[in-house]
Amino acid sequence: MDLGIAGRWALVCGASKGLGYGCALALAREGVNLVINARTAGPLAEAAKRIGDETGVTVIAVACDITTEAGRAEALAACPQVDILVNNAGGPPPGDFRTWTRDHWIAAIDANMLTPIELIKATVDGMIARKFGRIVNITSSSVKAPIDILGLSNGARSGLTGFVAGVARKTVEHNVTINNLLPGQFDTDRLRKTTETTAKTLGKTTDEVAAQRQAAIPAKRFGNALEFGEFCAFMCSAQASYFTGQNVLLDGGAYPGTY
């Protein structure tokens, strides 16, 4: 299927590796030009080169902290126009809520709630004027089924979800959609870190915990970044214009509910 987005421009955050990289690569394979962001210049430049060499699209790498006002300004300035925005930032650390201070909460909210909102605010009016826009926020399955050791993420990402639920209904008449993509367990650095934390808590090896986690997923495996990215690309397609304000859970069937 031709997704009808070739030649458009996307800003993809946190795209040097993991789910952000998967989204950037999938969009590039559809002919979308990219501005990709991450904090560390070396891996980001390598990612940009790989994507550009494979797909032939323009890929601009902007190494900055997207959770800061200066970082957002730098990333936005590098993009001729933002037709597609993929919001993505690393989740806050796992732990016991009893040890978290107000500073921990503010950092989580800044990264996983306020940064996406600021980027939406900076780009949505241009999208409305051009009569095309696709915004995908990478959140977490914990929005739908909270994970006890990820309380900072549960709270911050749920705040973003509530915000999107309102604004997405105001933009869709202009062919601007806003949706959330909720990953379950994907084979990323983030998953490996939480697996290590759980293993230490339980006194098990990381391999034992990983095997138990995969066995509990109906698909019997972790997801991979490219299949996540390809799903994101469809959400950004011309065909997805009637799809907004939704929370799409991509988790191999792990969530046990009907709704």
C-alpha cells in the first residue's frame, strides 16, 4: 500500500535507536524526509546515515535535549515544515514511589507530558493551515494497565493522554490527527533496564526474567522496533485521516481486557 506521504517532512524524537529509530526508518521507507533527534551526537549521526543510505530521503540529525526549550527550538528550526510529528522521550527510571522526590516527578512530567504538548503547540497550527498533519505520541502500555515499578511513567504519560483526548477532537476537521501508540514489551534498551531491575529485586538472572516475560505474552516473544515503526507509519498515512484521539495498544496480546 502506498501511504501517500512521500515528500513530506517528519520530526521524529528519540530516533537514534529503539522505537524512535524504527519509526524514523519506516517513515523514510515511505519517502518521508526526516529531522531526527537524540541527545548523543555520535549514535544519532550513524542512524541518520544508515537511514539516508538505505532510503535516499533527506535525513537531518539534530543532537539536542528535546525536553528543553532550547532543544525543541533547535529541532524545529531544522525542519522546513513539520507535516508529521512523532513524540518520543525515554521513560523515567523505575523504582519505589516512596523514594521519589518532587524533582523526580517534575523531570518525568517535563519529559513525558509537557515536552510533547509543547511540540504539538509549536506545530499544530501550521498543520491546520496546510490541511495535513499527523501527530503520534509514543507513550506506554502502562497508560492502560499500570506497571507498579513505573509509577513516574504511569502518571506523566496518563497526563499526556488526557490532554490529547481533548485537543485531537478539535483538529481532525482540518485533516490533522493526534493519536497515541502504546508499546508493550519491545526488545529495546528500556526493556533490558527494567528486566535487570526486576531480576535484582527477585534474585534471578536477567535471562530468567526475560524468558518469563516472553512466556506471559500471547505472542511468546518481544516486539521489534521496525514492526512498531511500520504501525506508526500507517497512523501517519493519508489513509488514516478518520482516526484520531485513540490509544493504540501494540503488545502482542498481553493486555487481558476486552476493551
